Amino acid sequence: MLDVPRHLFVDAAMQHRAYDNDALPIGYAQTISQPSIVACMSAYLYQSLNQSLGYFNNVLEIGTGSGYQSAVLAKLWKQVYTIERVEHLHHNVQSKHQKIHLSNIEYFYGDGHLGLPEKSPFDGIILTACCVEIPFSLQEQLVVGGVIIAPIEYQDTQVLMLYKKKQEEGKIKWQESLICEVKFVPMLSGVRNQA
């Protein structure tokens, strides 16, 4: 976290709050997550994969947004793939990562519900927007032993969940763990272009 300067990922009008532990608006009804949540999600994903797989080849991020979360992931994984549905955010983030010399991130403009089948399977998948359930396409793109971290809408609240993919007696099973309550923007289908 100390290696990623958060002020680079915050809009100019919010620079004075760049290091507050708050989510901040970045436009297009999106936010940059608060640092404690970015740290929490990254740490749980890293620790869980260390226990189950013992290596950190690749991770898929659904919802590039400001690029802050993917920058933190890039410090931990060999390869980060990130998908953004808002075209303006997709184009803006790459120059921010170049400023801090991150070269192990590949960027994709598209619907995160679909994942990236052409780059799968992934060791880990992290969602930075809230959904009711993990899309089946993302479940399929995760290796056995892999982990998904995602905010899930549950009744009237949102909870951060960890899902570990296991295989027992030839069948895929999911081990679920609740991490904490959170507040994220909703995960939307389709793409939003600049027009």
C-alpha cells in the first residue's frame, strides 16, 4: 500500500482528501474505494491463495475504476488483468499506472459479467462492484483452488465474501467465508461509451 501513491488516482478536486480512509467519487457514478477496504480485499485474496495454491501467477479484477486497486494487485501478482465498462475510465487509468512504472497490467474495455475467457483460468478474481451472486462465467474462469473476493448484496446490506473453489469426488464445491460489511456501487451489465 505504501508503494502506491493514492493521490494519483483521485480527481484534482479531491486531492486534499486523497489519504483519508474514505471512498471518494471519480465520476460516472463510480468511486475509489477506501484504502482500508483495498488493503482488506488484497490481503484476504493473497493470504487465501498462498494457503491453497502457494503461487501468484495471475488475477482478474472486475471494475478497473480509478486503477488504485489494480495498482496494489500489481505489486503482489505477476500478471493483473482488469476490465472496465466505462470507456473514459478505461482509457484514463493506463497513464496513471505508467507514472508509477507498472508494466504487468493488461486492460480490457467490456462487460465484467463475461470475464476474460481468452485469458483464463485465473488464480484469483476480485470484484470491485456489488452483485447479488457471482456470475457463472467468472466461476468457470477460476482454477480449482482459486479464490474470488466480492461484495455481495444480502437482504438490506452488502457483505464482502470470499469464495474458494474446491474439487471433491469429481465435483466442484465452493467454500464461503464472510469477511465484513461493505458499501460498493452496483455491478452493471453492458458497457458505457463516451458518447
